[in-house]
Amino acid sequence: MNRKPLSFTWLLVFVFLISFLVAPPAPVMATQDLSQFSVWQTKTTDNPLKVWTIKFNTVLAASTVTTGNIYVLDNNDSRVAISLQLSADGSSVAVTPASAYAQGQEYRLFITNGLTDRGGRVLSPQVIVPFVVVGNSQGIALAKLEYTSLLTNVTVVTGSDVYSVRINGQAAHYLGDGVYSLGLTGLQPGQSISIQALDFSGKVVDTTNKVVGN
């Protein structure tokens, strides 16, 4: 009989630290079902060689710390070459890129239930962490749309020179870490969305347009 997975907690500081609780053994899918992943808010870094350090609240089975279970995809869903380093105490993993990440491109760090602790328990929930490399004074590093017939969610990632963002003239909500978001209703595929990034004085420092459905 399946037991209900335990909840998890996490902490984000200057390096990327996450702690998880693990669940009892469960089948691992041959291909990843993205509906089984928890997608976190987009993170930003100004370091194109950023090493993400993942901290767990259990000692991992070293044999499961592989690039099949922890990996990075670019925005074309292609695998990015990385190396993984398990800490001496077995409770954290450093994810290092083989070459620099491209500025302004979104990447996704996958942490899957192929990981187990030394007792054979699997990670739950599985996690996707999107991240973007931004310049120190870059305006709009990334803008993306998620369209449904009811709501179009707009996410904008900015550099440190940006104080606020307007989307079709509306103030976007600041989520932290240079990420802004706004939900728009009544849009149809093919419509254009105007995005403006403003500095502290209210001066527009960057603009871009996105087309719904593209």
C-alpha cells in the first residue's frame, strides 16, 4: 500500500540551498512526467559559471547522484553538460556547468525521484528550478508568456538597474530576485503585449514586445 509522501521545506540564501524530506519507495518513470514536478519561481544569477548547491536533509545514496537524476535543460530542451559533486557528508550536491551559461537564456534545473537516501527512500516532490543569467546592469533579460483562454501569465526577469516593470501599462508584481509577474485576461493569440522596464526615477531603460501564442 502506498504511503502519503512527507512534506518538504527549503531555504534560499546566496548559494542555492534546498532541503527536502523524502517519501517511501515509488516507481521511477522511464520518461519524466512534468505534471509530477513542483516548478519553483525563476531564480537569477549574474555569474555565467554559477555553481548551484543543493542541500538535502538526509544522506544520499552516492550511486543515485547522477546526471540522469539531477540535470539541466536549456530553452530548447537540450541537456547542458554539467558535473555533480557530492559533499563529504553526503547531504549536498554541487552542480557545475562545463561551460558558461548564456546570458538572457532560461535554463531549468531538474531534481528527480531517481535520487534516494541510504535507506532507499525516494525524493518527493520532484522539483524544477528555472534560472536565468542576467548582467549587472541589464534591463529585460527574459520575458515569457504562459497563455490559456482564461489568463495569460507574463513573467519578466530583469537586471539590477530595473526598479519596476509595466506590462500593457499595468504595474507588474515584484516576486523578488529580479523577477516580475502579471496575469492578463481577455487576450487572444496573435495579440501583442508591451513590456517596459523602469529605473528608480521612473525612466524607461528597456522595452520589448511579446506576441501571445508565440
